[in-house]
Amino acid sequence: MKRFLLSIAIFCFALSFGQKPQPSLGIDVVSVTPMGDNYLKDGVKNFFGFGLTFQTVFKRNMGFGLELSQAFSEVKNKSVYGDLEKPQLTNFSAYFLYKYPFKNGLNVQGQIGAGIMRLSNQSQYIEDDYRETAAGFLLGSEVSYKFSKNKVVEVFASPKIYFYNSQVEFKDSELNKYYSRSQLLYINVGVRLNLNEK
């Protein structure tokens, strides 16, 4: 995972030479829905929170993005999830993107990347929070609209699928899979400021 994030940084640094980047900074609300047959889907409710995004797009409409988000949920089934409370999901991800602009201010974007996720929970039996760290491969898209009178402001909606994969140790392979893997539907809706626009 660290090698992947480093390769993204090196690629973006090399790509930035000779091209005028178009950086942007966004703030958004986040909805996270666990999917599939796993303990997150069966054990917790949907997560809701907020996030920050940074993107840089180059002349060829290629670029990269960084995202940091934090979302909160509630336990719905302790027999599956355990005697834990107040689940909190923190996500830091990096991705390559291709942004296709239309003439009317509408843009469509494709994304592929990876992230590091931390799931924190409170417990009455331990003093510190119980934490679980996982890797998350992502496939995503985005639809955005840039206002014609003020090209600085852009609104966007971005659905992504994260493939959550943590490290757990059960002798039963099916149980191990149930508690280590999940698919997460991330939906980000927010406002972006295009920093190079006047």
C-alpha cells in the first residue's frame, strides 16, 4: 500500500513538469454503505460524515486526487459486531483520474486508486479505542458542474466502490473472509474551489 501511494506521488510529480496544473480543493458530505455478506453489512448502520478532497488536473485531462474523510455510525447487531460502540471510519485515499469536460460546464470523471482505512470503536472493557486498519482498493466516478459566471465554484457528486480488506486471524476460512472483507459504497457530495481560475 505504501509503495502504491509513493508511486502515485512520483507519477504526479513527473507529470506536473511542462504542464499547467489545475488544482482544486473541495469539501463534502459523505455517506458510506457497507455491502455484501460480511460483518460490517450485518453489524453496523450506514456511516455519515464529512471529507476534504484535493485534485490536480493537467492539460491532457489526466490527474490525481487525494481524499480524507471521517464518517460515523451505530452498532445494529452486537451478536455480529461485538460489544463495541460508536464506530468511526477514517479514510485516506489517493487515486488517478481522467476528467472529460463538456461545453456547458458539465464534467464527468473516472477514478482508480487505493486508500488506508481505520475503523475505531469505543468499548467499556478497554481504556483505549479498539482500532482496525484495512487497505481499500477503489473504483469511482464523478459528475461535476462548473458555474459559467463564476468558474471558481464547482459542485460535484462522486460515487465510489471501496474493496475493504483487513487482517484478521480465524482458523475457519469462511469466518476469516466474513470478518476481513467488505465492499463499501462511498457517495461524496460537495463544493469545490478551482484555485487557478480567475
